[in-house]
Amino acid sequence: MGITSATRHKPSGDADASASTTAQPHLPQGTGRQRAATQGTDLQRERILQAAAQLFAAQGYANTTMAQIVRALGVTKPFVYYYFRDKQEIFETLSWRPAVDCFTALDFAASDPRRASEKVIEGIERLIRATVSHHPCAFFAYREPQVYRPEYIAAQKKLAHHFYDLLCPLLEEARRDCDLDFTETKITALAACSLPGFLYSWYRPDGRLSADEVVAELTKLASRVIGLRAKEAH
């Protein structure tokens, strides 16, 4: 999801592929007056995030104000500012969660014995499922990429690099195993993983297909993009 066009493909063998990819350096995590998280404060943060997510989804970032978030919650401004510095921090926090879930979709255990093609298909399915399950927040990065701070963009790019640094070698291994049929590794990787990126323009949770059906259909299409051979399709 989000930033993929700038991703690079390094040769396989990068053993410590971003060990701390889920860390959120200089990104939203209690930068209001809150200093220590507790079960109670976590619940209050979630209340704020859920209310803000609905407003951002319905009317966009620019048209959503802190005052509207406060009114939706029925609280005071100091209550919200205790947990978040500003509106942008709330928006980035909402966007960061789906970014992590999407771009760590290929983080399999080193001891996983399965064929590369199986890992590729499962990883792409996880990516698609994470995009759908994080509706509407997973779509914010596609709808309003101009909102994010440079620090956030850099962190998201690092996650994207991590994902493609895992995916491209797996694709090449699966091709050597004669499980996949494609020519250009990077183009194939980007094409397959761009499918969930278009969800923001048409996906609706109350649409004709259920979330699981959408995930299954997109995974099937992605399998065709990467040239999955018939013997692996069953």
C-alpha cells in the first residue's frame, strides 16, 4: 500500500532485512502530554482514533478539524491534546498501522520450509487482506499523500523497501523452481502488489462481495500477474 513506486530491489542475501521495520521512529506514539501508556489511556487513544478515522474518511483531511473530532467524542480539546499533538499526528497514526501490516506480510520465519511460490502467494494474500481489513485507514495514503511529514514518508518507504527486498528474491526462486512464469522481477512484483492499491477508488465494505470474497478475487488476479503455473493453483 502507499509508497511503492520508489522501492528498490537489492540482491537476496540481505540477512537482517530491516529487523526493526515495525518501529515507528519519530512517528505518532504519545507525543501529546501523555507520558506512559496504560490500559485506560490506550482505550482513550483508540476512542479518538476511531472517531477521527470516520471523519477523515467521510470528508478528507483538510476538511476535518480538531474541533470536529472533539465534538464527535463529546469531550474537551485538552482531552484530545493529552494523547495527540495535533490532527496530523492522528492521521499518521491511523495510516501507520495498515502500513506495518501490509509491508510485513512476507515476514515468515527463517525456518519456514515451504516453497517460495507458496510464500509469495500467502504474502500477497496477507497484503490484500490487511488493506481490506484496515478500511478506511489503509486508503488514506492513496487519497491524500500530500498530508504526511517527510519523516513519515521516509519511514513508510523503509517498510516498502523491506517488503520488496523479501518479495523479489522469492519471486526469482519460485521462477527457478518452475512454479512461476514471468520476465521482469521488479515490474512483476510492483504489478501484482498494485492491485490492492486501486481498492481505495471502488471498495465498499457493504458492497456486493464480502471482504473475504474481495481478498480471494484479488489474490487470484495477482496469482495470474506473477504467472502462477496451473499445478500450484490447486
